Amino acid sequence: MSSGITPVLRDKLIVALDVSSPEEASDLVARLGDSVSFYKIGLELAFGGGLPLAERLAGAGKKVFLDLKLHDIATTVERAAAQVARLGATYLTVHAFPQTMAAAKQGVGDSGLLILGVTVMTSYDDQDLKAAGYLFGVRHLVERRALQARQAEIGGLILSAEELPAIRELVGPDLRLVTPGIRPAGSSVGDQKRVMTPANALRAGADHLVIGRPITRAADPRAVADAILAEMAGA
Ligand code: C5P
């Protein structure tokens, strides 16, 4: 085994399967082989037949993050979360409203599925929140919801890399902090605006890094994943 790449370190890298069909996703998973142990399935793939794939991946020993961003009345969230819990995934996202987080936690029970709260979408700025009728700006709302997530005793939070140090200090060590917007030095930023390297994000307190296109669109995805893991091992 190459230096420092333990199973625990490998689980810190979550590859976003942002493709439209289970066939494309399965092909990527096969190409990544043993290098990658954790996959994120979002709305596009979930609605394109990705839920049976999630179940298959979990059955084959991979970890799965279902990024479904649930938000509805408490009963519906609770019952939906209970259904998701049967797929064998590790993480499920919900929007970080107190009722929604509490209902999702109730729904998953002791299945082992952990709920991650999405605080404020990073595509929103202060003006967007004001237009939607919120009294708080982004930073204040992210902090408030992070504390509410801790109070709801959910598993963790999705947040941008630049929020990591402040939120880690606010919520303490128990919540898992999961961050997208990661770019290895030298790779294309794409439509991400605020990016951090894998090593810096780990140093800033991330438990998991979600990385999509730098790996999935590479000519040799496995080689890129291995290089990222080597960088993470050195952090
Ligand atoms: O391809 P890339 O590495 O930018 O993919 C990042 C993944 O994380 C995508 O699945 C994207 O939907 C998700 N994400 C994000 N920024 C957020 C929240 C989620 O890029 N603020």
C-alpha cells in the first residue's frame, strides 16, 4: 500500500457521480476501482435511476452519500428518510431547518444513515436571502443553522471550504463537516468560485472532501484520484 493511504483516509474522499445514467456512473466506479471507497449521488443521477445503483454500491461495500436535499413537512421528511435508510447509504442531505433535521433524524432511527444539513446554498448571497424575506445575511444564517444542526443532533453539515474553520470552532468536533469546491493545485476551477486544495481543506477541519469533475472528467480518473489521496495523506 502506498504511504499513508489508509482506509480511513480513503473514506475522506467522496467522488461526486454527476452523470445522468447508472451505466455511466457504473463505468466510472469500475474505472476508479479500489482507489475510491465513497460516492455521492445527487438529484440528476437519483432521478435517472441512481437509487438502485446506490443500493448496489452499498451492497458491494462502497459508501454512498445521497445528496437529495430533502425539505417538506415533518411527517413527509420522516417517512422519506425512513425509506432512504433502507438503501444502505451512509449520508443523506436535508435542508437545515430545525423541523426538517429533527424529522429526518427520527426517520432514520438507528439504521446507521447519518443526516447532513445543508445550511445555506452557496449559490445564494445576502441579496438573494433578503429577496426571499430573510432577516439575516449568509454568514449569520449559516452560523445559526449550524448551531441548530448541533441541537438536532444530526450527523453533520455541508459547507464551503472557507466556512470550515469558523464552523468547526462553533459546533465542536462531533459534527462531520463535508465540503465541496475542492480543486487540486493546477486543475480547472470550472464554475466553482471559491475553491481550496485538498490538503488545505483537511487542515481547515474537513472530515470529507466532495470532488467531482477534476476526477470524473479526467482522461485517467484513477490516476487523478490517487494523486489527490497522496496529497491528502501528506496534509
Ligand atoms: O465537479 P465538482 O468538484 O465542482 O463537484 C462538486 C459537487 O459538489 C457537485 O456534485 C455539486 O453539486 C456539489 N456542490 C457544490 N457546491 C455546493 C454544494 C454542492 O459544488 N455549494
